[in-house]
Amino acid sequence: MSFKPTVIVIGGSFAGIGVAKALLAELPSAKVLLINPSEKVFFNIAAPRIFAKPTVFKPSQYLFDIKAAFRGYRSEAFEIVKDYASAIDTSAKTATTQGGAILHYDQLVIASGTTTASATGTDSTIVPFKTTNTGDIEDLIQPAQEAIANAKSILVIGGGPVGVEFAGELGERAGLRVTLVTQSDRLLLSLKASASKAARALLEKNEVKVRTNCKVVHSTQDPETKVWTATLDSGDTITADLCISTTGVLPNNSFIPTNILSKDGWVKVDATFKVMSEGDAAVTSVYAVGDITIHTPRLASVIPEQIPIVIANIKADITGRGARPTYKPKTSLTMMVPIGKSGGTGQIFSWVPWSWLVAKTKGKDFFISMAAGILGTK
Ligand SMILES: Cc1cc2nc3c(=O)[nH]c(=O)nc-3n(C[C@H](O)[C@H](O)[C@H](O)COP(=O)(O)OP(=O)(O)OC[C@H]3O[C@@H](n4cnc5c(N)ncnc54)[C@H](O)[C@@H]3O)c2cc1C
């Protein structure tokens, strides 16, 4: 009987779905198990508008059935395990789930991505900008939309792309007081200074109050009045109906052995995406891809470049033949940051695009019309 390798993919989003589909196409003899806590995948690129303007898009435009990506594959070839990986053992070659299943793999791909402080409600109103670690994402979106729709004042913490896009969308709602605070001296720190200036001007045009050099030390919600108070490092406080953190992303790594994590908690990989242990020794048959790895920038747009490299290397492991391509993270930057429906900024290589161009491209619908194609669930 011919060898039928089992490949387990942990995480069913941009990276995990893409890898699982490519594995099935490239390795017809393999059995692929995709472990993900939800049967739905969230097109979170449009999250700033989805949460700020809940009636603009329908849930069917941003929540997709993961199964749809695998139509036509029989259960001998592909299965979704709706569960949460709680441990992996790279010596025994097993992944254990919260539900108690112990699954054997021949090859493992970690694609567990990231979460945000707001998704977990850490010092923040719960707003699932990313799929959370447990439960169904769709149950979490609607309460966040309702809370935002009912608020009269919102404090947005973080002046990166998500904070700026979100404040831009909120700023278009009449009567809502929006404050955006950032600890740095300008918005969009990773972009050119002229983009920061443009972002600030567009936000202020819509009466969003922008405060730079303002670090929030902690924020708490009064259990009775439900009012949030954010305490700044200066000792000042800001109160608002909601306090929503948009600062950075956190690795979904609770199930990952520490010997394969960097000191910041990202999975160490080499240029083939093979996972590395202490002393840079490769861990046999374990790969990682997408946001969870040490590679930056952590963007959905770079994942399609990573997937073929992982697949070719897994194929070479299994068949003992074929090229082993390597990955070079991009050093140039392309980013569009819509600010409301009619403006925005960003950077394309070293050029800061015109506001109208950002509005006409990403600002039109946050790429939601292409979501199923991007996620591979079409
Ligand atoms: C609001 C927002 C807007 C963004 N906009 C853009 C943009 O415009 N352009 C762009 O290129 N990028 C954007 N990004 C970044 C983009 O979302 C990420 O790069 C992308 O989601 C990474 O995909 P991933 O598959 O690696 O991980 P994720 O999308 O984080 O998915 C990880 C998956 O793994 C699952 N998982 C986690 N732990 C476990 C476990 N233990 N067991 C099983 N499953 C698990 C999660 O539930 C999730 O389904 C944005 C990010 C945010 C937060």
C-alpha cells in the first residue's frame, strides 16, 4: 500500500486555509486535517468599517464557511477539526486538542496567527479585530457592533493603521466624540512623515481628537456606570463610553513549546519556514507560516508569497525530490490606509498615494468584494 502522509494544519485563516488548499492540490496522496476553533473565517481586513458602520456590509460578505474552500474533497483527503490545539509534541509527532483528541501527524504546519488586546478584552472593550482563540467569531461580532453603535464617546488607543482606519470610520458618525491617542509623536509611525501628516489632517477634519505622545498605562471600566477611564503616563485620565485598543498583535502561541519560540513569543523559522529549535536546529517535519512566525511585516498580503515555499519544502520532505525554495521578507512597503469613505493615505514603495486614490481603491469597500477570493473560500 502506498504511503498516505497526514499533514495537520493548525489555524484556519489566510495562512492555514491557503496552505491546506495548496497541499491538497500539490500532494494528492496526503490527508490534511485543519484544526480551527470556528467553522467560519473572518475577513478582518474590513474590520474597521464592519465595527464602526455595522449596516454597510452583511455578515455573508465578511464571514465565510471554511468548508466552502474544500468543496469537492472527500473526508479521506480533508477534514476540519473544530477545536483548539492545546499542545503539540514534536517528538511523538502529535497535536492534542482542547476536546481531548490526540492526532498524529507526519508533517505539521503551525498557522495559528495572532490576536489583539481588544479581541481578548485586555484593558479594552471587546472588539474582535482578529478571530479569537475559542468560540465562534460570529457570536462576538454583533455585540461589539451594538456597543459601538450605542456609544456617544469612544477612545481609540493606538495610532497604527488599524487605529487610524477605525477612528476614520468612527469620525464620520454624526454626534460621536472620538479621541485617538498614540504613544508616539506621530500617527502611522511605520510610514513616511507626510503620510502621518495627511492622516492627522483627515481625522481632524472629521473632528477626531488626536493626541500624540500619550501613553495609556491602563484602562478600566466602572462596573456600575460602565464608563471607561484610561490613565495616561502623565497621570491624566480620559473617560469614554468605550475604550478600544488597536495596539499591535499578540502571538497565538499558548500550545507551542517554548523551545521553538523567540523571546517575544514568535515561532522561529528558517528561510524555508521549517521550525527551528535551540541552537537553530531544524525540528523535523514542522513548519510555520503567516503571522505566527518571526517574519515581519505581519500582513495578509505577504502570505501568498509564503505558501508556495512551505508547500514545495513539505513536498520535498515527503517525496525526497524537488527544489527547496527560500523566502526573503519584503523590505519595501505597500500599505493603503483609508480614512473614512472619501480619503486616506498610505505608502507604495516610497510614494505616499493621493487621498482620492486610497478612497477609490481600498477605501471603497476595504476589499470586501474580493474577500472570498483572497481567503480562498470562493
Ligand atoms: C483590523 C486589522 C486589519 C488588517 N488589515 C490588513 C490589510 O489591510 N492588509 C493586510 O495585508 N493585512 C492586514 N491585517 C493583517 C492580517 O489580518 C494578518 O496578517 C492575517 O490575519 C494573518 O493571517 P494568519 O492566517 O497568519 O493568522 P490569523 O488571521 O490570525 O488566523 C489564525 C487562525 O488560527 C486560529 N487559531 C489560533 N490558535 C489556535 C489553536 N491553538 N488551535 C487552532 N486554531 C487556532 C485562529 O482562531 C485563526 O482562525 C490586518 C489586521 C487587523 C487586526
